[in-house]
Amino acid sequence: MIPRSPRSARPPSAFTLPELAIVLVVIVVLALLAIPAIQARARARAIGSRIKCVNNLKNVGLALRIFSTDNNGAWPWQVSTNDGGSKEFLQDPSLAWPHFHALSNELSTPRIARCPNELTGIQPATWREATNNSAFSYFLGVDASEENPNTIMGGDSNLELNGQRLRSTLVTLRTNANLRFDNSRVNTGQNDPWHATPDTGNILLGDGSVQHVTSARLREALLLPGDPTNSIHRWLIP
């Protein structure tokens, strides 16, 4: 009897073309199901970041108003350091951080004065560590007035004037200033409508509200009602 040759067996790990097609289809379906969930989580993080930024700026405004109420309507930079203010530090326009320190009784932590999308500078946990302009993200309007709700009390400090980034300065702006937000805090990866759009930012008004504005709208806000030509604004930029 002639022995039969052994029948060749298909390796158990091999895939047929139909099996491979089914696996690929399953992978694609799972990916399509996962993408909306990932996008939803990204949107949730973005909304949380936006809300935190707005709340931080509102809390800075509230702290300023509490300080003003306790000091006969004066802002920190109008009150002597002997009385808990920061007036003497205006002599050095490159120092913005002492004016935030004057609010340490009203703000529990310096982190409140930082935008969550601020990726540069130091991130202090305590006021003792916040002795540098880079610890803060918002500018302060030296000429702010509670009586005028259109007054700009503060806002995102990622600003350019005539194409130059403003840093550590007391800048004087007129209504025709070539001012704009730069894009250092643009966060396109999180799909954040308040920080994903270039040339936009947040400003704090005299009534305590926070508005998200374009650079064009920011320049318009420099024009105070009833003073169409000679409005002057001084901003402390950290």
C-alpha cells in the first residue's frame, strides 16, 4: 500500500481575506463609535477651561471692587503700601505683580489671577511664590471707574501694540491705538470657542462683567461714550 502524503494544514494564525475584511470593518466601526466620545470629552474640557477663565477674571474684578469699597473708592494703586495698597510701585511701571499682591486678602490664591490657557510663566501655589509678573495673566486698568460700566478694569494680557508684544509695562493707550490680542493663548486642540479663535480675548468691564471680544471690538472699547477723541487708558501689563 502506498502511504498517503499528509494533508497540509493551514496555519492556525493565518487569516482568509473574508476574515481580514471582517476584522477591518469591526476596527473601523469601533473607531467611529469612539471619535464622538473623544470629541465630547474634549468639548467638556474646553467648556471647563472657558468657564474657569471667565470666573477667574470675574473674581479679580470682584476683588478689586471689594478693595475699593474698603478704601473709600480707591484702587490698590491709589492706596499707599503703608495702608495695604500698592501706590508706590507705580514708580516702577515694569512691576505689575505687587498690585495683585495688594488683593491677597480678597483672593485666596494667586492662581485665580491666571488664565488656565496660560502656558508660560510660573504657576505659584501661594502668594509668597508669586513675586514675578509671569505669575499673572491679566492686565489691570489703572484708570478704571466703577461709575462707568464701560470702563475696562482688566483683561487678557496677551496683547500686541503696533506689532510688538506688551510685557511688564504700564502702557498708555489712546482711542486710535493699533492694539490686538496675540495668539499665545489660542487653544485649538480643545475646541474652545473662547480661546480657539485667533485675534480674540476677554476683558473685564467696570460693572464686573466679562466679555469675549475680537481685537477690533477691543479697540472700539477704548472709545468712551461722550469722549470721542481724547480717551486715554493706562494698563498695567504683567
